[in-house]
Amino acid sequence: MTRIQGGITGLDLALFGAVQRAADRMAHSSLMLATMSRINRGADDPAGLIAAESLRAEIASLDAADRTAERAGAAIDVADGALGQVSQLLNDIQGNVVAAASSTTSDAERAAYQAEIDGAVEAINRIGATTEFNGQRLLDGSLPAISLALSANVADQAQVSLPVVRADQLGGSAGSLADLATGGSASLASGKPGLSIDILKQARSHVLQSRAQLGAFSRYTLDSGREVMAGSQENLYGALSRIADTDVASATAEFVQSRILADVAIGALGISGKRRRIVFDLLANA
């Protein structure tokens, strides 16, 4: 007797469809759990994708602005350290002027004091010419100011001026520090210690005002600006997380549910296949 062969029934097709749908949901939840991202392609959430990318761009801009502010703070620290050394040299020069003004000072001692003053003036010039940060000279006038953006908006610029440290630029109405060097109008040989002291006071004031300006910028502009940016970044990260991050509990529940449905559908396909073979075996042997 000819054996009757069975085909795929409508029930089988329905079960196959159930298995495929369950497998697709498992793959989707597995991808979300693996990447910890709810949006892995545009089709997952077109509007959410646009919002998430906009937030990521703003976060990246704030990261760059924060790094720039940190670098600017380091440059200011370098400049301030150099200016502190200049202040110390000015104090040393003043000490020599006061010592040389004494009537008990010999000509040889006065010449030695002048040599020290010349060395200090030369050292100040050298500090101004060589102080640099990241290959950029800070105190020779080649960089008039430090400027940077303190937000994601590059138009939001903050800046602080840098002083020019050079003997002929330090001083005021009384004269410049260069006048205290040998041959100058305020050198020890000129016999004008009062004029020398006035020039030193004005030079010291110039340096201290510059240090105060740099310090205020570092504390009240850079530090406070970085704190504001840090707060903004925290809020942006929170918003991005709510939009794009995977809800682990929901994705896990979806994965487990899909796995159960797939197992049930596959089991039902097996049972259906067995029943169909039994029926066709009976019909074939009837």
C-alpha cells in the first residue's frame, strides 16, 4: 500500500511565526542588554536618536571646554610662578639699593651691589624671555592674553591679559627698572637712591597687580566656570541616560518572556509533528 506523506499545516505555520517573533524579540533585548543602549539604530526611536546625538554633541563640547580651562589654569600657574620670582628679585634689588645708600659703604662694596643689581635685572629679562607653557611664551608680549570658551558656545569667551616682563617695561612715571642698571639714570653711581626706590615700588606694583589679576581670573572665572560646566555635564548625562540607556529590568523581562514563548512554540511544533506522523501512519496502514 502507498504511504501517505503529510505537509505543513496552518497550525505549523502559525507556530513557526510565533517562534520567529519570539526569536526577534530575544535578539532585540539581547542587543540592548549587550550594548546597554536602548537606541542601537534609527528605527528603534528616530526622535530619541536625534535628541540623544544632540546631547552627546553638547557633552563633547563641554568636555573640550573643561580641558581647555584646565590647561589655561596650568598656564596661569606657570606665569604666576615666574612673576613670583620677579617679585623676589625686585626685593633683592631694593635691599642692595638701601645697603649701598649708607655712608659707611665703600666704593668697592657699592660696585659689588651694582653688579648684583645688574645680575638681577638680567635675570628678570631672562624670565620674561624664557617663561613658556606648551611651547608658547607667556611673558615676552607674544601672547597678549589667555582666552578660552567656558561653555559649549565658542562665542562665550573669557580672557585675561598677560604682562610683559622686561626691565624697560617694568616701572612707571619715575622710570623703568632698566634705569637701575649700570649707566642708567637711577644706578647706584647716580647717587639717587630715592629715585631707585620709587622705580622699584612702581615695578613691584606692576608685578603684583598682574599676579592679582591672574589669580582672580583663575579663581573666579576658571574655577567657577568649570564648576558650572561640571553641573551642566551631570544634568546632560542624566538626560541622555533617560533617553538612550537600556532599562535593564524591562529588557531582561522581555528576553525571558521571549525565551519562554519560543520554547513553548518549539515544543508545540514537536507535538504537532508527532501527532501528524501518528495520524498519517494510521491512515497509511488502514
